[in-house]
Amino acid sequence: MLVYADHDCSAAEAAGLPKTDQGVYEVVAPWSELEKLEGVEISGAGSRER
């Protein structure tokens, strides 16, 4: 499951992701359809890539 959560939801809506909660979009995709996958964790002290 891919989850997008942000204050600016225009990118998620433009990508056609279904909205599951206010500011949260989720979609299920098979690994075979993912080309470039980047995980980003956001914490209260800033953000860091994993």
C-alpha cells in the first residue's frame, strides 16, 4: 500500500489517488508497476529519507 499524506493534496489528486481521510490518500499497487520508489519519513524535528 502506498500512502500520501500532505497539506498540499493537489499532487495526489492529480495522480488520481483515492482520498481515505482529510489530507491522506492511499492506493494499492503491484511491485511490478513501481519503477522509482522513494520512502520519506517526516518527524516533528524535520524530515529524513530512509
